[in-house]
Amino acid sequence: MAAAEHAGTTGPTSGEYIQHHLHHLQKNFSFENVEQHGIVDFSLFNLDSLFYSVVLGVIACFFLWRAARKATSGVPGRFQAAVEILSEMVDSQAKGVIHNAKSRKLVSPLALTVFVWIFLMNAMDMLPVDAIPVLWHSAGPSMGYANYMRIVPTADLSTTLGLSLSVLLVCLVYNVKIKGVGGWAHELIAAPFGDHWFLYPVNFLMQMIEFTAKTVSHGMRLFGNMFAGELVFMLIALMGGVWAWQFNPLTGMFWLGFGHVVAGTVWSIFHILVITLQAFIFMMLTLIYVGQAHDSH
């Protein structure tokens, strides 16, 4: 396209634009600017994902706390009614998979917090692609930071896998709490193929594969959907960028602008369903996995 032809003098190519927007603001533990070169690198962290995750987590907890603090026994306001409907939905789902009432006192609020938190992180994808990054391009380098900024924490694999690992830890805790150390250890070697000494290694291997597969798929599912959604928004933004730069109805560029508005509107409406559904799925899988930790084989 025309943007690519003039990349050397006036701006980046489409590929360079997307690559830049997919790059995280990365720091090592000395808080120096670095770049990740391997698939797995524990010597650095994505500061942008960490910042937005923490801020949105605080916001989620604040709104839930405020709803609980302002709750009344009379006719609820719209905000209280919305939170009550959400809480009842989560509680009814928890009752269906976790039959221990004592466990639900902790797991139900955990699931509710997970849903609201992930929904808010997903909802960052609804902001214009260049809105916050453009502000950062002016402020970030002047403060000594790299010129990168991604604002959707759940489009970062380290965030989603971190969440799924946290769920795994909760499941391990409940396995020990409900079954005891000895009971759970016996289950690890006796299930799923039976309590026979010659099957112990196979059973243990299958248990490890199950825990690994559930954890990885739990995080990858959320990441894959949000990463794809973010990428589509970038492609739609490119349509509008080319139209704004090469506006000429006679060359057909006008239709790129028209397509930008139509595609952006349609995808935004559809994406509202995606961000809500992905938060719900992650919450439900959290409840299911914790519920499985209560069951004995």
C-alpha cells in the first residue's frame, strides 16, 4: 500500500506499525530498559501489563467494596442491583460445582473478583488503539522509558498464565485441605487407572499432565482471544490511517475510511460479547478446577 512505499520518509510500514504496537514496555529487575529475545525470559517483566493489571485490580476491588459498604435492605439502587445480580450469578454457579458451603465462602468472592478484574482488563481493548500510546510517546521517553506501551493486560501471555498459575495454587491448597497430605498423595499415584503398585508411575505422570494441561489451556485460551481481538483493532486502525493520509475519492482510498468506521463499529459491538464471555469462561473454569479439588477419585 501507499504507506509502505513512503515508509522511509514519512512513517512506518503497516508491519512496522503492528510490530511496534505489539511490543511491551519491558524492564529488568534493575529497572533498566531491555528487550525480550527468547520465548521465556524470567530476567525481565512487562511493566505496562503489570501497571494496568494492578490499577484495574484496585478499581475492581474498590467498586465491589463500595457496593458492599453501600448495600441497604431496602430497594437497591441501580449500582447495588447490578452487583447483587452479578454476585447471585456467581454464587449459583459456585453452588453447582462446589458442594462444600465453607469453601464457597472464600471461592465465590474469589470467582466474583476474577470475573470483574478480567472483564476490566479485557475492556481496555475497547479504547482507541493509539489513544494512550500516543500520550506515552510524548511522556515516556522524556522520563527515560522506552517508546512502547500496550494497555490490554490479558493480551499478554505472562498475565494470563500468571492468573492460571494462581488458580492452580488455589487448587493445590484445597486438595491438601480437603483430602489431607496423605490422601492427596495417595490420589496422585492411585488415580485414574487404579490403586496398583505397577500403575503408580503411570498414574502420577497422568496427574502431572492433567495439572499442566489445565493450567496452560486456562491461560492460553484467554490470551489467544484477547490477542486476536487486539490485532484486529490494529488492522482496522490501519485502514483509517491510510485513508486519512491518502484521502482521494478518485483512487478508492475513501472506501478505506468508510470501511474503517463500519468495521470498527461492528467489531467493537461484537467484542463487547467477547470480553464478557472470556471473563465468564475464565471464572467458570476457576470454579470447576477448584470444585475438582474437592472431589476424590
